[in-house]
Amino acid sequence: MKRFTILFIAVVCAVMFIAPVYADDRVNLSGEFRVRGWDISSQNYTNNADSSYFDQRLRMGTKINVADNVSIQLRADWGEGVWGSDYTGGGFVNDGAIVAGSAARPRKAFTNTIDVDRAFVDIKQEWWSLRAGQQYMGLGVNQVLDANATGFKFDLNFAPVVTSVLYAKISEDTGLIDDNDVKVDSEDQDFYALNVNYTCDAFTGNVFVAGLNDGTDTDNSPIMAGIQGSAKLGAITLLSELDFATGDTNDGDTDYMGTQFFLGGYADVAAGVNIGAELVYALGADPDDNEMQYSYFNKWGDTFGPMDMNTPFAGELNGYCFVDVFDPFEILQDSSGVQGILFQAKYSPMDIFSLGAKFAYLQPEEDIVVNTIDADASAISCNVWMKYTIATNTELWLTYLYTDIDVDDSLDLQLEAQKVLVSQLAIKF
């Protein structure tokens, strides 16, 4: 009996040690926790709407290796929210009454606070791969498409050429029934794209075409095509993209148009020193021809923004700068296009510390007309940032962003400059 007991304990202990190892082989976890502090002045340029607040987010990604060539992946944000708004009270007492929540659950409401933005299966074979579910989809440098969408992505891999077909379900509209006797606009909205990628040691290029198929009465049917490439020439890295837009909306009454171009060049000029310059250009639309400038398929497309590219806050400051860098003067006149130049510099004296700055000067490509008056307009934006590693996988970021749109004083629009100061503590695992 004693030997059986000893053997049983030994087996249990062995299982305790083996199980975690087995689990680690099949399940991989990654993610980031961040706390940010914001101080914003003159948001939206039109008033003195000052605000200061903190927010936080725990983002976790899970990859389950079902087999050698099959995996299931999940990414979710846990309890993302603003302190004192989404998180309130915390059990503190005000004049004898609990403000909100409790010490155990300081959320504003007892609702689901887990936001799943990716959940898909990945099947990879020698010549092809298939991804199905809620997944990330992007085209080029994300000027045209940058979305978490529900759909399929099928790749044909004949290296060095990879051909990808993308499909995403945008909306089932009023229900799952597409055709019925009741005159209700219930047709679907779908997205389709084809991308051909070529990759070699010195160059990467993409050619793509994409479009929306809208069966509703609105018939919102934009089409965009583009070519994008990146190359390294010695110490210089080049990044470029040229896109074209066409199609129509409002049941054909409004035509989409667009030609937009981005070119960036970056060089390591000394130890720890990198400088760069970028050009942005987009044709403006003629409102008299019932035209509308079209720049991207989705509002998350504003994550492409040269003002925070190559900075710690890449993809997070664009809405505070220009919602659409190819139509930055939309507050004055939609579809006016842009022509501008940006400069940047980065200095990293040591591995744990770096700082940098970006500056932009922009003008509309199409004349601005306000109340039948031709108006000169321009914009400047400046971003100064710092990043410091304070512990293993733990970084402190700080950015100050200043943006000002200038128009003729005779218009008396009283546009206020926008100032954004944001700091972030981020821990990655």
C-alpha cells in the first residue's frame, strides 16, 4: 500500500510538470498592458474644448496550435476604458453616499467589458493558406484598407510571388433575408480585394484592386486600385504608394474620384541618428461636377498618418491631427485634396532611450471656397516625442502634438490650434 501511495504521488507530480510543458507547446500568449494620460486643448479646432483624463487597456492575444499547419487565434481587449468615466467610484464615498460601483467592481455598468477584435482559424499548406473569421486585413501601407473584418483571406504562394484574395462581410443591413415581398432595403454590403505581392532581398512590391458591392438603394460602390513598394538602397530606405479611386454613390448621383501619392525616404546618417522626408499629394474634387474625393474604405483607415509614423504612437494620434491626411482641410471644404511635405529626425544615444520630432506643412490641392469667397489655407503640424525603457519590456512614452490650420483672417472662422500631450506606460509580454 505504501509503495502504491508513493507511486501514485510520483505519477501525479509528473503530470503536474508535464501538463504545463504540453500546454506551452500548444498555446502561446502575448499582449500589452498600457496606461495613458491625455491633456488636449482645442479639440476639433473650432472651440476651446480642453480635456484631461487617463485611460487603460489590457490587450491579450492567444494562439492555439491545433496541428503543425492549423492554428486558432484570438485577440481581445479587457476592461478598456477611461478612468472616472468607464471606471467610476471604486467604492469611494461622497457626502455619505457611494459615488458609483463598489470597491470590487468599479466599472460604470455591469456590462461585458471584453472586446474581441480578432478570432480566426489559420490553415497553412505548402502552396496555399486560408484564414477564416474575424481577422486583420490591410492593403499597401494601410492608406486604402486597415481593418479588423469578418471574412476570408486565401493566399496562393508561388515564391517570390504571393497572390491574395480577400472577402469581408460589411453588413447584412436590416436582416439575413435579402429579398422579400415587403419593400424594405435589405440587401448586403460586401468587400472584395485582390493583392499580388512580390518580395526579394532588396525590394517588396504590391499591386492591388478592391471594391465595395452595395446592393442597397444607396449603391455605395467605390473602387480603388494601387501600387506600393519599399526598397533599401544602402543606408536609405524608400517607401511609396500610388492609389486611384473611382465608382459612385447616392444611386449614381455622386461620382467618386481620387489620385493620391505618398513617398517617404529615411536614412541612417550617423550612429543612432536617422532622418527622413515624406511627400503627400492628393487631387481635390470639383464640387460643380458632383464629384467626391475618396481616400480609403474604412474609418479605421485613419491609422495611416505620416505625423505619427515611425514614432512610438504610430496609428494612435491621427484622429487628433488630421482625420484624413489626403483631405486634411475637410473642416473647411470636403474633397479639397492636399500637397505637403514632412520632415523627421530620430536620435537614439542608447538602446533604452530615444527621442525624435516630425514637422509637416500642408496646403489644399483644390481652391478653398468659403461663403463664395476664395480663401488661402495652409496647415502646420509638429510632433515631439520621447521613449525610455524603464524595465524589461516596460517603456515610458511621451508625445506633444501641435496642429494649426490657418485661413484668411477676413473669414473670421476663429480656428483654434490643437495641442495634445500624451504619456503612456506600456508593458509587453
